[in-house]
Amino acid sequence: MRDFDSPRRVSDRGAAPFERDPQIALLGTVRDAPREWLAAGQALHRVLLRAALDGLATSLMSQPLERPELRHLARGPLSTTSFVQMVIRMGYGPLGRATPRRPVSEVLGFA
């Protein structure tokens, strides 16, 4: 596990190993305009739902895309996708606790 507070060493900080074979997926578009941003968001929605159904843990990593000089470097050199919109890390990890939900009858009514 990486410690991002490298100048200070904290002896009692817990650590956990990463999964052995994480996968990184790049979601991209040919152009970088509002229409493509919407399409990328819709595709991300589908990818995250499919991953959840398949029991995959996901985390979104947008930090490399927030700097223009790094964003171009994120794409594969042979890729036809010119603009990477999101970096998604996928893997199998421990299950988290379920999110508490209100009963449907409290939030939805039928007339």
C-alpha cells in the first residue's frame, strides 16, 4: 500500500495490500466538446453499473486528467481515442457495508 505522506513516517498507520492484478481502463472520446462529455458520462454510467453487477470494485481517478500536459499522455500511443475523459481502476476487493436505504414508500407515492 502506498503512503502518500512520505516526508512523515507514522508508525501506527494501518496498511493493506492492493489486489494482485488491478486493471486500469480509459474512457475516451474522439473530440472534446459538450456532446462528447455527455456521451462519456452515459458510457461511464453503464460501465460502473456493469462492473457492480459483475462484483468489481471501481475507483475513479481524474487527477491525471486535470492537467492539460498530462491528459494527452494518458492515452495509448496507438489509440484512436484522442481525449481521455476518465481513468477507472477496477479489481476485486473486500465487500463494503451496504448503504442504508429508506423504504420506497417514504420517497415514492402513487396517485
